[in-house]
Amino acid sequence: MSFPRFNLEHFENSSGAERKKLSTALDKMCSETGFLVIEGHGVPQKVIDNQWAIVSEFFSSSLEIKKEVKVPYKGYPYGWIGPDQEALAASKGEVTPPDLKESFNGGPLTIPKNIKDPVAYQFCYQPTLWPKIDGFREIWESYYSEMENLAKRIMSAFAEALDLEHHYFDDFINNPISALRALHYPATKNKIFEKQQRAGAHTDYGSLTILLPQANTSGLQIMKKNSWIDVPAIKGCFVINIGDLMELWTAGRWVSTLHRVVAKPDQSARKSLAYFHQPDWESVIKPINSDSDETVVSGPYLMNKFKSTNL
């Protein structure tokens, strides 16, 4: 299949019939595939290069440095999660060996003071455990800020694609509880366990994910018509996918697509950056233009999903 591509800058600078044509195309991508490549994103290359550099330095660090920022207990959201700690397929009820990966995770940059639910502070507003690497926190937070801004622009484009006012989602994302995850998939050996993947088959939980795979690498696949399709890792582009919450929000008009990072014998190491965009903790999400009574609260919904994948 020809993988869907969308130029965000072109869309933002368009008007009239051309803008409508582009928003209709975006709606089709989200409803048919749920994955697309984003061009014209405007994120400075220097920010991206710096992020790759500090992430590579961290994953190349000694075990002692990593253990200093290891999550202190099961369910703690931010810090280093080592190998054999997650099996993402568990979120779909499938029992598999642990995923072949390690990750570093960071949470929101600011903590709002008006949240009534104390669980929010225990879960998504816990401190990020920063490694002792020069410049790590500053570079990480710079990249996170760029992702937060990009997500807001994409949500605005999404609104128009859904025939809504472009600012429709703004009140839901004043203090998003988004997380940034750096992933390292170590080189595989000549044998792997049955059903074991670098990331087991799953759907993402939130509104959207902004993924930056290591350029010119392979492994990410989506399920399309009962077949696994490779997602291209194009230099200078991000990959966007719809999450479960957005599928619910659109009353099933858009699809949260099953995907995985496949494991095969003798693969080279691979890295990726994933920004998981999630509305404010207390945002109440209900299907748009639907008679459905199904509603969820953003924060507790995310927390329950997250806990299902920890071993």
C-alpha cells in the first residue's frame, strides 16, 4: 500500500476549497488507516538532533547510571524501565513473553494546582527521574515542548477534518497529561521466544501519538486487512497515529490501529521517540455527534490502560 502522507504546513497555509480538500483527505487517512506520515511539521532540526544525541548517550551508558533513574516501583510512570518489564500485548488480553526493549520516560513539564483528584498527582504528575548526563533535562524538555506545540496544531487540524471549529479541542488540552518515551530495541540474537516482539501488538491509549522512528530503519508494522504492513521511517518526518481515546471521541469514525514492533533473529539495534498526547486529567470525553452515552475521564482511563501492561 502507498502510505498516507500529510503536509501540515501546507494545510495551515491553505484556505477555501484547497483547505477543505486537505481536511477531507486527513479525515480519510484517519478513518481508513489511523496512521500517517506528517511532513511540514516545523520542529527545528537542531532540537531533534540534540534529542537523538542525549537519548543515544543514555542508552549507551552503564547499567549503574541507568539504575540511578530506574522507576522505584511497579506503576511509577517516569524514569528508566529496563528489559523484561513490559508486554504491550497484555493490553489486548494476549499472554506473551516480555517485549525486547528498554525505555526512558518523562512526564508533563508543569503541574497544575487546581486538580481535585489526588490520584492525578500520584500517577501522571510524579517527578521525572533525570539521569546525570550533562544537558539531558534541558534538551529533553525542549523536545517535549516542541511535541506539545505540534500536538496542539495537529488537534486543530483534526477538528477541521471532523467538520468542527478549529479550536474545538482547546478546552480539553489546557494541561495535557502527555508523556514522552525514548525507546531502545537492542540487537536481537539468533533466537527469540515464540510470540515475543520488540513491542507486542497493541493500540495506543490516548488521543494521538507523535512517533519519530530512527530514520531508514524498519520494524514498526500496522494491521491492515488482516496483514502486517510496514510503516516507513522517513528522514525529516514524523509518524502520527490515532489512539483509543480519539476513536471513542469520534464515535468510531476514526480508527485506533493495531500495531507492533516486530522482532526477528539477528536484527540491528533500533531507537525511536514517542510522544503520547493525552487530554487534561479531568477532561470528560464523550463521542462527538453521537447519541452514545459512553463517556470516560481522561486521566483514570489512561492510568488503567497503563497498568495493564506492566509485568
